[in-house]
Amino acid sequence: MNTPSSLTDLREAAGRLDPDRVGSALASGLDLWRAADSPWLARLARAHPVYSAAVLERGVRMGVQAWSAQALRQLATDAARRGGPAPGLTAVWLAGSIPTASFHALLLPLLAGSAVYGRPSSHDPASARLFTASLRAVDPGVADALEVGRDDTLLDQADALVAYGSNETIESLRGRAPAGCLFVGYGHKLSAAAVGPAADLESAATAVALDAALFDGRGCLSPAYVFVAQDPQGRADRFAEHLADALGALTETLPRGALSATEQVALRERWAREALREGARVLSPVPRTDWAVLLAPAGTWPEPGLLRFVPVLPVRDLDELGTCCAQLHPHLSSLAHVGWEAGADELEKIVRRGGGARCCAPGRLQAPPLDWRQDEREPLPLLLRKPRTTA
Amino acid sequence: MSRDELDQAVQIWIREGAEGPLDEPRFEALALALFAYQHEHNAPYRRLCETVGIDDPRRVECWQDIPAVPTGAFKEARLACFPPDRRLRVFRTSGSTTERRGELHLDTLDLYEASLRSTFGQYVLGGPSRMRILVLAPPAEEAPDSSLSHMFHIACRDLGTAASRFYVRGHGWDPDALIGDLAEVDESVALVGTAFAFVHLLDELEARGLRLTLPVGSRAMETGGFKGRSRELSREELHGGIAKALGLPRHAIVNQYGMCELASQFYEPSLLLGHVTTVKRVPPWVRTRVVDAATLQDRPRGEPGVLVHYDLANTGSVLAVQTSDLGRRRDDGFEILGRLPGAEQRGCSIAADALLALR
């Protein structure tokens, strides 16, 4: 339970920091996670309730790889130039179970100069706590400006509230935020991959499989759909087979975390529903549910993928890809693409039609840059000082 | 075997009674023959089998290897071995009018009714004599897609006396009529209905300050859970409340477990045994496995797992059905441990229902 005095301590600790020191501490803290044989990754693997150790190690390493000292400095400099004064205390309501998403959510307001109170998700109590501890290991003074706990009364005392979660959660928290509190909400999203006519199917499938296997397809950066140019006919089938092979291989090197019985039954039910559908093809290692590839009949919209159940949707051309992405509006977050004979501008336009802002290569979905425009927002919206920003 | 031959073979077995021998070789032979028939005539099911590598049903050598269809899949496809124009009846899972409901398509009700007569007669009525049945559920004509209402309709028609009656009509139940009849009965009766309807009856009796004593030999059967339509009671609370309010011994209160997707139901044989049991009896023409959700391997006796039923009376659809119910094997049957909770969202990817709702 945080007393007003400890909140004051948090604010005062943030007030004593300059952006360079925060940036350096964050960079050094992240180095601990990037290090070979990182003990922090080992601790996370022991404490995290959702993912296998191999997935955590690969996913976290990849996620923080580009968050270098230079990238942190650049972001802080840009923010200082363009933004106003930071909120004294920012409460961050975390969601989901992706460690790097928690890291990103906590470090941004710190970088903006705010004290931070992070409230971890019930599905991942470990990541935020360990991130704070790693920061303390490199600079206790910076870590004094960051606290992690589950004290919901903090919502009433924060100057800004950054909330992640379902739309229902965002709306509920928006309603609870006190008058004058800056509110920024990030709702649940999904991502997709698009394999164009010029792509090498096998290497594209290997990369998409990695995107799907990291964090077990649970994250908003996991490919919920893979669109494959179906020209010549049968190309999507061949891609699906390569993807099945790649997912099968990753079962050994990046095993999926344990599922609850409910998740197992839901996954099996999903598998059966798709297998019963006329024209659909499901590739999976039955009777196990470690992964599955659904080749959906052309023109159909299956449910989004989850837990390494990956739907592959054939598309005629770039126009149809654009139509499909538009149908995902406003839920699309990122699009991994390869092999489209189109300029980057054109693909970015397609992503924006779905509500997203990020394009990358397959295999890089889980590694957004530090300054990526999540939900098409500036990376440090706290500094824009627009009260009651909409989700 | 042809469908007629299969139906006839199962019908004969059902007529031998719910307490007959399990006869494993007989079950195996019929199950494999029925699976071969369903593989050939049920196109969606054949697709599912082919997906798991069974393109030839002869590759399945024991009934445990027959692919089971999860109950949720009954919402997706018409799982029937006959053309739509031969459809006689559709039973649907309970649910709101907006959500998609599971469907069991039937071209005959013969096996369904034979199975229910056998088990209801055995475990609720306890013998061949007709009994007055008071039903806390709507009649079949008002709920034509409810398998439960059809079951009670057949029970009243074939096993009940002429005084049997339904007490739920239109948009509600008739507490005055039911409580009046219960207070006046002078011979043993069977009061049957949904669990939530029993809760409403208990609340009504309490509100009226009434406690009844039904004639010796009376019994109650509840089924179907609460479905958010009444306050929820534990089994102990519900059965205790019924016993107290109606003056019934605890072993005269029976829980039935069934589902729209199955032709056969499961009962606790408490009346038969003369003492309370929570173990459901499995009729000889049915098998129930308790499996690990991840591997589909049998769980050790007493260990919890997911229930998978193999019902030979499901000749027109699929005989193997995987549920979302948790249970464990006990004695010669199984015990229900509850229903799996709704799948929780442990990631930040948008939930399927949220996305599809917006499309």
C-alpha cells in the first residue's frame, strides 16, 4: 500500500533526475537483459507463469535488441524538443503477459521525466517487478522513481494514467481517472503478415513461424492472419505446408508454454470447427495442439489466430490485401510483409487502412523499435499534454 | 452395416435395460461399425477425420481411437448422416437468441426416446409402474428445440400417469398450480425439472412459509444447472433445500447429466441404491472417458480430466462427443467436477469475439 509520503518520494526521485541519466540507466538496465547468459532472463523464466524459458529468452532478447542507448537518447531528445513538461506521477496499468510490452510501457514515462507507478497484469506479475529490479541494479536513484505494485488507489493520485487492456478495461479506467488526469488508453490489437508473389515461400514461412511462436501467439504483435498471394493457384497451400513444417520445428526449440485445460479445450474446439468447414484445410500434429495452420477457403474470414493456431488466407493481389486490412480497422497494429511488388509507401497506406502504423519484415513483428507509433500515436503522448486523449 | 441394421442393433441393446452388462466386445463392434457408417455419410465429420489422418475408417481399431467432436463444433456444422430434407427434429443448446447455438439434427427420435425411457425409467421411476410426473420445464410444443422438454414429454407420455403435467407455460411458471398440486397429492410423484426452476420453487415455498411432505416413494430429479436464471446453489444446498421443503429423503433426489448433442443421458443411481451417490451411471450402450485435455490420453482413475462420451444411440450424427465438462472416473461411472470456465485472455491480442462482433 502506498502512503502519500511514498508517492511524494517517487515524485521527488523523478524530480532529481535528468534525461541523460534516465536514458543511460535504462540502456544499462536493458543491457542486463541483452547479456549472454543473462541472470535476469533466467529469473524471469522461473517467475513467468505463461511462457517457456526458451520463448522468454528469445522473445525478450529480440524485443529489447534495438532499444539501445542511442535510441533512448534520441527519443528523449525528440521528446524534450517537441513536448511539454512531464506529469509528476504516471500510473501505468499493464495488461497481458508479454514482458517486453511491460518494459516498454514502464520506460516511456520514465524517459519523459515522470515518476512511474506500474500496476502489473494478473497474468504477468513478474516482468514489471524484474524490470524495476534490473534498473535498481544499475542506478538505484533512477529506480527510486519507479515502483511496481497493485494499489489501485494510486489511480486517484496520478497526474497521468496510461492504460493497456481490453476496450472494456480502458473505458472503465477512463471513467475512474480523476478530473485533470491525462489519460492515454491502448486497447487490444492484432497484427498480420502478408506474403507477396515475389516472396520465397519457405523462408517467409520460417520467419512468420517465429513471429507466431514468440509469446505463443498471445500478443498484439503476433500474426493473427497471414495473407498469401495466391498466384499461381496453390501457392497459399504450399506456404501453409512450409509454415506447418516451421512451426513443427519450433516446437522443439521454442516450446509453447503450458496451457490451462480451458485453453486446451478451446483450442481443440477451434481446430474441430475449422476442420469441419467445407473447403478448409487444417494442418496440425494431432492429437496434440502445439500448433496448427488453417488454410481458409478463399473469401472467408476465420477467427483470428491464437496460441500458435495460425490462419492463412489466400488473396488475389495487393488490392485484396488492402481490402482485408481495411476490414481489420481499427484493430490492426503491425503488418509484416515480404515479396510485394509495391513501394513502402503503398504498404504503409494499407496498414493505415487497418488502423496500424507499423510495417516490418516477417520475423521482426515482436521487435518494434523504441519509438514506434503504437496505436498511431507519438511514442511519448504524455508529453503532448492533451488531457483525455481518446483510446 | 446399414443405418437400419445399426439402429436395430442399438435398439435391441437399449431394450435390454440400463443396468445390463457392459459387454465390451459388443460395444467395440457396434462402435466401429457405426463409426464407419458415420465416416461415410457425415461429410463434415469425414473432413475432420481426414484432418487427423483417418481417411479410411478401417484404420481405427478400437472405439477409444474414434475422433471425438467437441461440443462447440455443433455450432459450426450440420453434423448429420442424412440429407436435410429427411430432418425430423433439431435440438439446440440453450443460449441467448443472438449467440450461435449448437444443433443436433435428427431423422428419427426412436433411439433417443428408447434411451430416455430406459434410463429415466430405471433411475428416476425405479421400475415399470407409471407414476405421476410433475414437470418444472416448458412442454415440448412450447420449446420444440429443447431436448429436455422433449425428454419430459416422452417421460410423461410413456412412463407417467394421465395426471402428469407441465407447470411452466408461456413466459413463466405457475407456482399456485404446482404448490397446490404438491400439497394435495396422495400418491407418490416424481417432480422433475431444471435446477433453476427448483430454486424458484424453493424460494416460493419459503416466501409462503410452506414446507410440504410428499407421499412416501416420491422423488425429485434436477438437471441442467442454473444458466444465470436463478441464484446459484451448490449441489448440497439445492438437494438439501429440496429434501427439506418437500419432505423427501436425500437419496430420492437425483441429478441428471445430459446434453443436447447426445441421445443418452446419465443419472445418479441414488434411488436404485437407496443411498446418496454423486457418481453418474453410464448405460451399457455408452462409454465415457476422462482424458487429459492436452494429450487426449485417459486420466488415471480418480484424477480430473475432460469428459468424452461415446453414445451408440447417436446413430444419425456422431457417436463421439468431447465436452467442456470436467470429471473423474469413480466406481463404475464418473463424477462431474464442473464446467471449464470461459477461456481467459492471457495475452494482449484482441479476442476473437470482439473482432468478429465489429465486422
